[in-house]
Amino acid sequence: MSRLPAIGSRHWFAAPFRVCLSARPWIVATVPRVAKRRDVRRFGPGPFVTGFKRDPAEWGDGFPFDLPAMLAIEQLRLDRPVTLLAGENGSGKSTILKALAEAIGFHVEGGELERSGELPAVPRKVLGEALDPLLTRSKPRNGYYLRAESFFNVAQFIDSGTTYAPDLSLYGDVPLHQQSHGESFLALAANRFGGVGLYLLDEPEAALSVTGALALLAVIARAARAGGQFVIATHSPILLACPEARIYELDDDGISEPPYDELDAVRLTRNFLQSPDRHLRAALGGADDADHERQ
Ligand SMILES: Nc1ncnc2c1ncn2[C@@H]1O[C@H](COP(=O)(O)OP(=O)(O)OP(=O)(O)O)[C@@H](O)[C@H]1O
Ligand SMILES: [Mg+2]
């Protein structure tokens, strides 16, 4: 017989049933862990989610509520097949992508949308109840949330061959741990990104050469034409050149929509390539001064 873990144990929330203590303490209800809402949308082409509605009454203090990009989140229109989030380190791209992933029903660690042996992904409000995803009438058949820092764990799970692990044939048959970081990610993209799927990718360029980034761009453009939706956080001028994508840049002032040539990632890379020596002198000059001071 299955037993509930002791209250306070870290397994408590993983229990098959959760005891809800209502605001009126004399009422104790037992409800299934299954989300009460079902995703009644029909499978169909994207876009599947077009943005967020913010509830000021539920808005909190501190991280992540105080990030300028988070405060401007209603400006994001995710109505194109590809939306790109650019911006400096720390501008809030991953935070927004994670909120979107959780709102769609992805596991926060990343991975496939529908995980075998688990409950179907059901969209929901996130950050307490502060952000409500704006959904369209169609839902994706599949999807993937790539977090660079957890790709290794996801690849290990795919390779594990355990009961709930997906069939390796879905990933091109070669175990991912027998491939390099970039090769395994391209195998995942080439084999899993397609059709009516929702793909949230956080810096997918991390493992890729220039040729690899172009190969990924081709996969994304093909899948987007076939009804997929992509939201991608990236610093890569190559991925930022994705045809027909809407590009947002996040910064201390919030969210803006500059043209490709005016994005920091493009402008600064172009300037660097035009005169690497000058930029290196400027960057290393600071380091040399610091060395002098230490001596
Ligand atoms: N768990 C956390 N608690 C407090 N602050 C956090 C937390 N996670 C991130 N931050 C802060 O929120 C800001 C945005 O972080 P985020 O990871 O979203 O940036 P990013 O745009 O993805 O940056 P990068 O390009 O480096 O990946 C950063 O200043 C970061 O320090
Ligand atoms: Mg990030």
C-alpha cells in the first residue's frame, strides 16, 4: 500500500495525493495531484503562446519581479514562428524563458515537453499567480526546453535506456554521450525539432561552431515553416539573423525591438572584427594597468 511521506519531508510534494489545508482550517480536503485544468486546445500549428498577461495585484518584490525586462514583459509579442531574445549578461533572458517554460508545463530542468511516464504538460499561471500565459487555440504535439546547464543531465537520461527514457532512435540512434557537446546538440535538434512543436532554447549556440550555428539555423527555419514555434535567448549574431524572426533586446530600460544591425551583439561583434587589435588594446590596457598597480 502506498503511504504519504511525513509532512515536512522533501518528498511531500511528490506524493500522489496532496492534502490541501484551506483558509478555513476545519476543512481538510484531499485532492489528486493532477492539475484540475486540462489542456483542451487542439493540436495544430503555432504560435501556441503569444505572450504574458501580468497581474499587478499578484506582483511581488525583489527577484525576479524587479528586473526591468520582467516589468516590461507584456511588451513581448510571441506571435511569429521565431522570437529571439538578445541582451547583455544579466538582462533577464533566461529568467523570462524559464517563466515561459514553467507556464507551458515544461520541467524546470529542461527537456521534452511530454515526458513518458509523467502527467501531460498543462499550461498554468506562474510566479505565484502573477503571470498568465496568453495561449492560442492550438497546442503543440511536442516541444523542448533547452537549458545549456542541464543538457548534460537530459542527454544522460536519454542514453540511460530506463523504462521512461525515450527511444534512442528518436535522436538518431547514436548515444548522445558518445558524441561531442556540439554534435549531440545538433543530433537532438535535427531529430527532434520539427512539425508542430514549441521550442524554448537558452543560448543554443553555446556548443556550436559557426558551421554548427548555421546548421541549427537551417533546422530552426525549416521547423518554423512547418508550424513550429521557437523562443530563443541568444548572443549569437548568426542565430539573430534568423529570417523573419522578431528580435527583442532586453536591458536596464526594459525591452525594445531594434533592427538587426543595431543590436549590441551584432554591432559590437562587427566593430571587433573590423579592428580586433584596437579592441584588444583597449581591453588588455585595463589588465596591464591593474598588473602595474599590483607590482
Ligand atoms: N535565483 C536568483 N536569485 C536572485 N537573482 C537572480 C537569480 N537568478 C538570476 N538572478 C539575477 O537576475 C538577473 C537576470 O539573470 P538571467 O539569468 O535571466 O540573465 P540573462 O539575460 O539570461 O544573462 P546571460 O546572458 O548571462 O545568460 C541577473 O542579474 C541575475 O544575477
Ligand atoms: Mg541566460
